Amino acid sequence: MNARAAVLSLLALAAIGLGALAINRLATSQRLGTPGVRVTALPLLGEKGLARSNSVALPANLPGYEFKATPITDLELDYLPKDTVFGRANYRAPDGFMAQVNVVLMGTDRTSIHRPEYCLTGQGWNIVRKQMTAINVPGWGREFPVQRFDGRIRTMVGKKTASYSGIYVFWFVADGQRTASHWERQWWMIRDLVTKGVLQRWAYISCFVPCPQGLEEEAFQRVSKLIGEIAPSIETPPSVSVH
């Protein structure tokens, strides 16, 4: 066995050991962390009526936008763990600009949150661009990282096929932590479980904006401004580690 193979073997054994330790902590001394988003007593709306007794708070009175709570699908309610908490709404401006804001907050089961790619590709979108960027939140006096996916889809309009674009912006937040990386979130979750015995309740916050092809940058600028206005209402106050 050469040196490289030996190092890789040691790393693999270390990963296995770390996973075993995490599972042991999970089974014996786990403490559930505090959410990094605001949970409200407002009931969750499902396709067949009221689905859960609480939800993630989304601002309903945003100047310049019409707010409409959007039901969580039966498929999501059936597929995701029962202690998952949701928040979802559409924000529509008078000129037709529309953004869907979605929040998924995990409970004791980490499978509440999946890879962001699944959100778009599962609905038929093709991801044509991925980019790490940052958004300014005026009230916070600083930027925070988000990830941007540009998507494209072909659909029938009457008897013709048309192509449309979509801008998908997302990030993750827990108590005192924020990241735009799915993999970093997973690493932090394992780290906190192993070192502190705390299973952090991560929330996955996303915004989706459909737009005509060629107007992707304009759509991103508008959704960035929207995020800057709603983020302080969604997230809890503590200062966070930004990565």
C-alpha cells in the first residue's frame, strides 16, 4: 500500500469512527437545538385544509406586495418527517413580478432537508448556472451569503413550445449559524452533535422567481431586494456566524 492509499484509508476509518460517535451521541445524549427562524402558532395550510398546528412566520404586510399563503402539498406532508415545520407564501407586485418564499425547518429527523437541486429538477427545471453570491440586508448593516441557481424549462403554450427561466436563491440557518452551502450545513450538524450533543434545528429558506429569458439579472436584483426586506422577519435575532 502506497502512502496516498494509506492516508485515504485512515481518512475513511476516521469518517466511519466519527459517524459511529455521532450516532452514539444521537442515541444517548442528544439535545434538540433552538430554531434559527421564528415559529408561530398560526396553523399550516395544506391542500385539504389545516395540516399542522404551527408554521414558520412570514411577513404578511410587506409594502408593495400582495401576500398569499400557499398550501403545502399532500406529497410533502406525507413524505417529509411529521415534525417538519413549513412556511410558504407568494409575494406579487402590481407589475406582475412574483416570488415564492419557502421555509422548511427540521425537527428530530435531518431528512426534512434535502439537496437544493432536487427542488428544481423534480419539477422539470434544468439548472444551467450555479453561483455563490451575497445579499444586503439594510437593517443588519452587512451582507450575508446565498446560493443562486438559474433554471430553464420548456413548456407548451397553446400549440407552441416556449422556454422560460427561473431564479432560485437559498440559504440555511440554525441558532447562531448561517451558510449557503448544503455540505457545510451537514458538516456543522455532525460537528455540533459530536462536540456538544446538540442536534441543531436547521432551516432551509428559499425564494423562486420565474422570468422571461434574458431578464435573469433583473429578476435576481428584485428578489435580492425582497429577501433583504423579509429576512429579518423570518430569522431570529441572535448574531450569526456567516460563511
